[in-house]
Amino acid sequence: MTDFSKILKKAKELEERMKESQDKIKKIEVEGNSGGDLVKVKLNGDGEMILIEISEKLLHEEKNIIEDLIKAAYNNAKSSLKSKTNEEISKSASNFGIPGFKWPL
């Protein structure tokens, strides 16, 4: 029969590691770019945009091109954030027999 006190202890350890991971995730900053670095977007761990840089060269382009490049840079940064977040959560859960655990983002 399984020792439930051991299970509870492991659950508490997992909870503590997950809290640590959440704190680390909040400190993550990622950058996405598009158009050969004509647009750069930086996101924090909460997915909030904290910086956007648009090259002067791009300002003479049509509005829809600029909008598409901004969306592409944001999506690039969001993908990078998702990857780093999943990596951090997987590190925390790896010793607890939860293979491939993914943070829902």
C-alpha cells in the first residue's frame, strides 16, 4: 500500500517548486523581431509588451506593412515566451514523475 504521507510531502515540494518557477517566469524577458530587425518587441513573463522599436526606415512604408511586421514581431516574442515558460515549468516538474508537463499558456 502507498504511503500517503510521502505523496503529500511530494505534493508540497511540487507546489513550492511551482511557486519558485512562477516567480522566475515573471522575471523573464523575451524579444521578438521581424523584417530583418526593422521591428522589435520585448515581452515580460506575463506576456505584456514592455518595449517596441520600429526602425526609421520602416516609417515610410505603407500602414498595412508596418502593422503586419508588428504582429509578426509580437508573435515571434510570444512563441519564445511560451517556450521559455514551458522549459521553466518542466524543470520544476521533472523530478516528480510528470514527464512532458506543460504550463498552459
